[in-house]
Amino acid sequence: MASLSSKRKTSVNRRLKMRDHHVKAAPVAVAAAIVFNEHLYSQLKTRFASAVAMTCEDGADVRQVMRVLVQQEFDDGGRDGALQMQPYIVKYVAAYRDQLSHSAASPG
């Protein structure tokens, strides 16, 4: 017969697994419903650029830029707002990374 503490651990582990499953599934469902809008992205690029310029130094690490943009969206629109901006932030950060790699590769 299992001890009471062993039963509690099993119960807690099952609840944690269920919770983790629900948490992992939620952002995917929200992100799948988002349609990328190029016009909106062109407007957001200037806002993202100003946020990066205000909080990050020149040539900042991509992770720092992503963190700044996600925090800005989280502050403005909460979790749902940040999730809705996810594809735009990802595209902007990819462009930022490309810009960094091109500037590092070019001499002078």
C-alpha cells in the first residue's frame, strides 16, 4: 500500500501535467487564429524601432530586443495583446537580426 505522501505526490504530478498541457495548448490556439497583415506590420515597425532605440543600445542582442518588444506589448495589451503581436514581433526581430549580421559582415 502506498503511503499518503506518495499519493499526494502522484496527485500533484497529475495536476501539474494537466496544467502544463493546457498552458502549452493555449498560445498555439490563439496564434493560429491570427492573420498576418502587412499594412499593420509596416505601421508597427516604426513603433518597434522607437521602443528598441529607447531601451536598447546599438547592436543589442536579439534576445534583449525580443524581450523589450514583448514586454511593451504585454504592458499595452496584456497577455492577449502580446500573443496577437507575436507574428509581428518575430518578423521584426528576424529583420533586426539580419540587419545586425549584414552590418557585422560589411567592412567599415
